[in-house]
Amino acid sequence: MARTIAFLAYPGFQILDVTGPLAAFEIAGRCARQPYDIRVMALEAGPVASSSGVLLMAGPLVDPAQVDTLVVAGGDGVNVASAEPVLLDYARAVAERARRVTSVCSGTFLLAAAGLLDGRRVTTHWYRTSSFARRFPQVRLEADRIFIRDGAYWTSAGITAGIDLALALVAEDQGEAIARRTARQLVVPYRRQGGQSQFSTLLEMQGASSRFGDLLAWVRDNLSRPLTVEDLAAQAAMSPRNFARAFAAEQGVTPAKAVEQLRLEVARDLVEESPASLDRIALETGFGDTERMRRAFIRTFGAPPQAIRRSA
């Protein structure tokens, strides 16, 4: 029997969160000559308006016993959707029976609101990580991942990362060869390098209301300094202990991790766009030496600076 892939949409969903993974499952089924039973569903069957205003036709909620894989889309409407008792109960019912429960982008919020992610490792769109960490402290958020699997639960980063997630699910179902053929048909990399931090800036992540926005701007302008917790606390006019606690609570990352992300962001820009030597870049961005910078690049981007410069 065909595996049923059920996409959950709601008013204000991000259309690519559905159509991107959906296309991957469609093409994979054709490549494997074993099509999936793909459904798009909503609380109320009929046309559902995406965040762009484009309508997508949805059927009624699929019987939980028939769902092999649930895919919860993200989007601007997720806050309303994650407060809808019927949808939360439905997600819980599916989770009791389905082989896999997944989310794309901020769809993670709905699964977390249903209590399905407590104690689990998850990711979400980089722009939502701070608010997610504050709202769901019981969930183990890993903000820089493209996607994460924790048992039967799979979560992905923002929007196009849903395609990465779908390819990984296809690989589990149909094998690596079919997943690679699917990626070629989609004209996307089968396994892209690095985490989602390469697609964002920490300053954007904080938003205009961040109490530490000015501090982070100062950090970005002073990356060649050591930038210890004590340095940052003094700049913020706080004690180191209170500063570290308040910063982590608001940003969802430690001060040290935030500094490293800013160092990496600036260093990668310089590696890709400037003729400066790697030694010079390491000094200017506060890594101190190229070996330390190389280890940070591999850990975050999946490739050393030399390879990233060649690629650029």
C-alpha cells in the first residue's frame, strides 16, 4: 500500500513549506515507481489562503490511523493554528499511530504546543529561534540545524529546508539512490553544507525590540577583541552572572555562542569576498589563528575556509 503523506495547512501557512516537500515526495514516488499517497488537509476542507494570499485546495483531516507521515507547515498563521484545540488534539492522535511526525519551518510551534516535543531535539526557522526558546524551554532547540531527527520526530529549519527534510525522509523510505535522483530532478543539492546560520544574521534574528541590539552591534564592530562574558556584561552595564542569564533567556544562545556566530558571519563574508589572507581574516574577526577559525568553519558550515573561498 502507498504510504500516506499528510500535509497540515491552515490560514496563513507558508506555501513553499507544503509545495516544496510535496514535489520531492511526488518525484521520488515516480523515480521509485512506488508513488506516495499525498494529501493536503485542513481543519475546514476547501481553499486555504497561504500567507501570500494564494489559495491551496485542502481536504478534510485524514483519519489518524491512515497517516504514515504527518508534515506540519509553518507560516505567519502558526500562532493561531497552534492555539486551536482541535488541531492540537489531532496532532496528538496522529503521533500515537503514525510512523513519523514532522514539521517544516515554524510548524515546530504547533507540535511543541501539543506537547509532542518535550525533551526532544528540534530546530525551526532561524528568525523564530528566540521566541521558540522562550515559549518552549522544555524543548531542546538546536538553532543552527537544517533538519533534525529525534526518534519518530523530524523538524526542519525555514522554508526551503523542508525540501532537505523531505529528501532525508525519501532516503529512509526508498534508499539513497532514489533520494539523489529526486534531488537532481529538483535541481537542489542532495546534502547542502553547513547550518542555517549561513543564511541569516544574528542582528536580524534579534529583531528591533531586542534589549541587546545595541550591544550586538558593538560586538560586531569589535570582533578583534577577546569579547569575554565580562567584557560584554560591562558594556551592558550588568553583572556577568545576570547578563549571561538574561542574554541566554532572550536570545536562546549563550553570549559566547552569539559572539562566535558573529565572528563566523563576518569571517565567511571576508573569505568569500575579500582578497585578504586567511591569517589576516582570523585576526580581524577574533579567532586569533587560522586553525581555530578552520575548526569553527567546519563545525558550522561543514567545510574549511579554503574550500568555501574556492567555491565562491
